[in-house]
Amino acid sequence: MIILGLNAYHGDASACCVRDGRIVAAAEEERFRRIKHWAGFPSEAIRYCLKEAGARLSDVDYIAINSNPKANMLRRLGYAATRRPDLGLIIDRVRNQGKRASIESEFARAFPGDVIRGKVRRVEHHLAHLASSYLVSPFREVVAVSIDGFGDFASAAWGIGRNSTLSLDGRVWFPHSLGAFYQALTQYLGFPHYGDEYKVMGLAPYGEPRFLSEMRHIVLLQSDGTFALDLKYFRHHREKIPYEWSGGSPHVGTLFSPEMETLLGPPRKSDEPLTDRHRDIARSVQAMYEEAFFHLLGRLYDRYRLTDLALAGGCAMNSVANGKIRRLSPFKRTYIQSAAGDAGGAIGAAMHVWFELAGPDCNSSASTPSALSGDIDVGRPVMDHAYLGLGLDSQDVALLLERRADELAAKCCSSENVTDELDLCHRAAEVVAQGKVVGWFQGRMEWGPRALGNRSIICDPRRADMKEILNLKIKRRESFRPFAPSIQREHVAEWFEEDDDVPFMMQVFQIRESKRCLIPAVTHVDGSGRLQTVYKQTNPRYWNLIDAFCALTGVPMVLNTSFNENEPVVCRPEEALDCFLRTEMDVLVLGDWVVRRQTN
């Protein structure tokens, strides 16, 4: 059975292909369109997934979509009847739901002449989020939690995952949302673009929570563990907010009301310098989010008395809060897949449909041991790596370098084929240890927003000036944003205060105090690091690179940042070569090929 899963008409549009319960391919549309967070119908991602599966559209049995316009209809109608929001808001939402309902026509336009035999199955947004984490996790029985902006008239949902089935036991309804709170304050702090919340998270450690009492006027914790917004500080519930979700970069209009300015003072303009006041507000926003997050987790533990947690939704990208789960809640193990946000709903919708149709015991013979330290056998395949995207063909790389040989020569670059993997890794580790910046392009592209060792820029974590070097040569991003360490799983306990699996860079742990001075390039101002645990079983070449670097330096990790320059992460070899040539990157390792920039 082939199931095509989609996240369409929303930011981070994406597609995945599931064959007989196994994820064959998954990718975000932005990687092909080269526009960050691309929103709309993910035709190029669909095309890739079908090609990877060796299938045509006519071979697809089911098309699973992570949105159901008919879900929670009574709740929607009741809200409209009692609150009487602006007519423009109602018309806009009806129009948006109409787009989502007409997805069959999009297939006809994008795939002319192809026959669609598959049945369309629409999965409620938060159910898809819950499924995207639990149904690919290494745990048998979990509390499953989704925390998001909004989807199908809810902003959060929770239930139990048990024996590959899911219950949906509770929700937080529109217009109350932790995601909307964080996004509104992100806009207030002068970060206007969709997805900028991570900037607030990076800025927060530089401030103090001086505005936490004000934040508690905005977010109100409820006795049942949920949360509510004081709506006088927001606009989204009563008037039309400009939203752009179709055919390009997503855009969300201003969410906060003038009352927010009365409470906190004037908002920052995007071109204004950051002050201590802005840093303190960022810290207070993060502190308020964590207060509400752990308030909910505490009540859910009291209700279910389970110690494993599967987390999803856009707010599950808050790696700082995620890294505190074991310390500040009774939960002992947490699983968050690599595309926790809306892109991941494509996998959630597809896996939900698979288990709904085939039954919870359908995968018992197909399951394989996982690199993660969950249950030994959960009766289904576990997503223990994110390498589900477009692959790398060595012959294509050779042809690319041959075709562009004159351009490389003009820029004083040389290329060399190194077919021995250990030799290749040793050479790369040597130049990293010399303080050089290395573009590392290998295997299949990562699923989700993080570069995890196949579309990465690699540097020496020991150099205190490496952040400045990277920003000068390539990244050109805000100085307060940290860079991440990729560490061999075997050495986590030696370097971090927590010892756990973090394969997708979704948790921030404290670096041991005695080690911080050894790896200043990946140690944030508060002594933390957003680590990625690397496994020989799932990415042997990247593990071998780190192993070679450790043999040279005694440090079992490298600095890892995404291979891009103010664009989506590179997808194809030509994009990696273009990025290398237009920046001041020193070395590009493109499969088995090493391209070096000659310097005087």
C-alpha cells in the first residue's frame, strides 16, 4: 500500500511517501523552490517522493492531508455565533478552507494526464501532529502532546499513544494559543518574518526575566493545566489579519494589539538596535512559555502516570524548553521527530491512515532495531534518522565538476576524488582542526529544518572566534544566535549534564562547566548547547568524520550549522557548489570529491 502524505496550504509545505508502513521519502517544498518556509501545494516535493518510491501518482492508494476543514465544525459555528468577529475574518477563513478542500484540482494542474486513483483522507491537524511523533517513536506507551499556533480551530491537543493507536483526549481551542503568544511577541521584538521565533529563543539568555509579571497578564494558566490568552492584547480573534499561505513565502500580519504596547512600551522596529529592554522581554517571553508548557505537562502526568512523552507541533521546536523536560517534569524520556512543526504533519497524516487501515499489529514483522534507546521492539519502524530527502549520485558530481571546471579554475579552486571513506574523513577533519570552514554534502538530504550531517557546514568547536569567522565568511546572521555541536552518542555524558538521545537537534542541554572553555564556539552565553547526537548506525560517514577529528584533537564533536547562505538548506550538488563559490568557504566535500580554494 502506498500513501502520500501532505502538508499543503500552510508554511513549510511538504510531502512524504509511506509504503507498507515505512517512510520511503519526505521533503519540504522550500528545498526545491528555494524560498524559505514555502507555503502552498507541494508539487515538487510530491514529484520527488513519487520518484524515490519508483511510483506514479496512479499507484498511490491514499492521499493523506494534515488538515480537515470539517473538523470541530460545531465549535467553529458556536464561536462565530457568540463572539461575532469581523465579517472579513469569517470570509477569509472560509476562503482559506475552500482552498484546502479543492486539493484534487491542484493535482490535476500539477500532474496533467496522470490518473488519481487514491482516495483522499483528511486528518485533523493536531491528530496528524500527535501521529507524526508517536507512530514513529521508539516507545510503546506515551503521553502524546501537540502544541502549535492554530490548526483546525485548536492550538494544542493531547492523548495517549498505546500499541500504535492514538486517543485524542483534550484540546485548547481557538483563539487561545501558546504559539500565537510567542509569534506575537516575536513580531513585537522586531522579528517580522514567519519562523523567526528561534531568534527570540536565541536572544533570551542575554536578558533577565524582568517582564515576567507582565507576561502573566498575557498568558493565564488554568487549573486544569491548560492556558488562555487575555485577548485584549491580540487581534487575531476579532479582526482579519493578513495571512499569505499560497505560492511563496508565508506572511502573517501583526497579531498584537495596541494594548500590548500599553503594557510593554513601544515595539521594536526591525532596523532598530537591540537594547537590554528587548533582551529582557525575550527572556520573559521564553520564561512564560516554559511556565505554561510545564504547567500542562505536570497536569498530564498527574492524569496519565506515564513517563514517556511524544511531543509535536510548531512549539515543539522550542529546544530550550525541551531540554528541561527531564529536570522540570516527571517525564523521563522524550521523542520529538526532526520535522516537529507543520511539515511533519505530512508524515503524521500518512502514518495515521496506515495504522487506521492496516491495524496496530500490521508492522510487527517489519520493525527493525533502532539506534535510539527506547523499547527494544515497538512493533513498527522507528524514525531514528532524518535522511529521507534527495540523494547524491557520485557520477552526477563528477559531471558537475567537469562541466564547471573553467569556473573553478577562474576562482583558483581545485578538485580531487577520494574514494577511501576513512581517508576522506581524515582529510576533512584535518582542515577543520586547522580552523577552516568545510561544506559537507553527503547522502540523502535531511527531513526537517536542521542540518544533521548531510547538508552541513562543519567547523572547529574549540575556536572562540569561530562564530565571527562563520558570520563573516558565510552566514551573516545575528551575533546572538548560537551554533550547534554534533557529538558522538558515546560521549554525551562526558560533555553534557544530561545523557540522552537527541538525534534531531531538538533539545538544549547544559554543557558541563569544566568542558565549556574547551568548546567555546558551541557554548551559548548561558553555558548550554543545542546538541545533535550522532550514531555510527545511522550516519557512518559523519560519525567517522567526528571520530577522525577526535583522534586529532581529543574532542568528539564538531560545530555543525546548516549548509546555506540566507536561503533554504542546499538540496542539490549544484546548489552546494554555488554556495561554496559565492562565499568564502575554504573546502567543499561533495560526496567523494574534495574541492579546495587555493590561498596565498
